[in-house]
Amino acid sequence: MDSLADLDARIAGCAACPRLVAWRDEVARTKRAAFADWTYWGRPVPGFGPGDARLLIIGLAPAAHGGNRTGRMFTGDRSGDVLYQALYDVGLASQPTSVRADDGLELYGVRVTAPVHCAPPANKPTPGERDTCRSWLVQELRLLRPTLRTVVLLGAFGWQAALPAFAEAGWTVPRPRPAFGHGARARLSAPGDAQGPGGAEGSGGLDLFGCFHVSQRNTFTGRLTPAMLREVLRTAATAAGLPCRT
């Protein structure tokens, strides 16, 4: 791929996983009563954010009535409400809400993506679907590599699904593989990387930060609070050299 725009267009046309294709089509056809007047996107959802992002956020997959409806990652669902509010609070987004793809939201130095680009039944992709979709993440990482310095991984699924993609994209994943946890941090080196932790300019290395997923299960129970999310985002943004609000 020559550009993220090319990649996004290819992702949006993917039909590689029959179960996911059938599910996303069914959801888009039957809709939810609250969105009966919407024309659902009903396709794979590409990443969202600038092509020179220094910080990448990796989730799980689009929500059936969120990204699968709006066509933009974490847009139109409760998880997105929490994530984009936090990004706005720390100065990485132009507005605190993410309602629809044409609502004017901009991200500053940040891109949002997922290891699985189609909404899965019960929010649970199969291992085969995860692995089939990995090539898209690998290509996205390669395109972002010139500027990318830090990654926030939301949830154990995102962490575990992304590690092989980082390796395929050219970074060295430590052995044994680093374990996921909220606040976990791991350094991936690149060929010729002599820098230590911190994502120094030009080092080629990458700092990973673990964060509980912004799912309703976590945010409604207090397992993940807005303050916890803001702290991870600030730490990752600072490591990436992005200005942010304290």
C-alpha cells in the first residue's frame, strides 16, 4: 500500500471472513430501533486519524451499532463516549463527542484502529478471524512507522492480537512476550535501535502501554475510571512527544 487512504479503501471492501460478513450485513439490515432512520455502514471499519500519528490506540473490533453503523472507529457507542472524552480532556481531540463520521472530530497526533475491522457476534472474534485480519494491521503499522512512537492497547485481546503484528511489521517483541495489564509497559526495539525507553526521536523503537478496555463492563463497574484512562493517555502522549493537558 502506498498510503493510509489506499489501505482504508481496501479494508472497507474486505469480505474475507464469511461469519463476520453475514453478521455485519444482518445487523445493518435489521438495525436497532433507536437507529431505524440510519443507513448503516455495514462494512469493515478502517482506522481513524492522521497518517503521521505518533500515538496509536488499538481496540478490539467495531461495535455492531457503533462503528458498524457510523463507519468510524469508536463512534456512536458508549465505549467511544468514554475514549473520545478522555482524548479531549488531555488535549488530543478537537471535541469530546463522537456521534457520526461527519461530526468534525479531529485527532491530534493520534490514530485509532483495531486488530479486527468487522463487528463480531457477541463482540468475540474467533482466533481464525483475528489472524485473517492481522495483515491489515501489519500494513497500517508499516505505513505509520516513520512517525509512530507509542501505542495504547485497550484490553488483553488487543494486546495479544497486536504483538504478532508488531513483529511482522519489523519491531522486535521481547521473549517471553510481555504480559497485559492495566498500566503495563513494554519496549519493542527496531533494527539499530540503541535508545532506551521513552520513544526518543529517530530511535525506531516503540513503547507499548496496556489499558483496560473502555467497554461498558469496565467503565460502569469502575474497573476503568476516566482518571485511569486519562493517566495512560497522558503517559503515552508524553512518551511520544505529543503536547497534552495535565
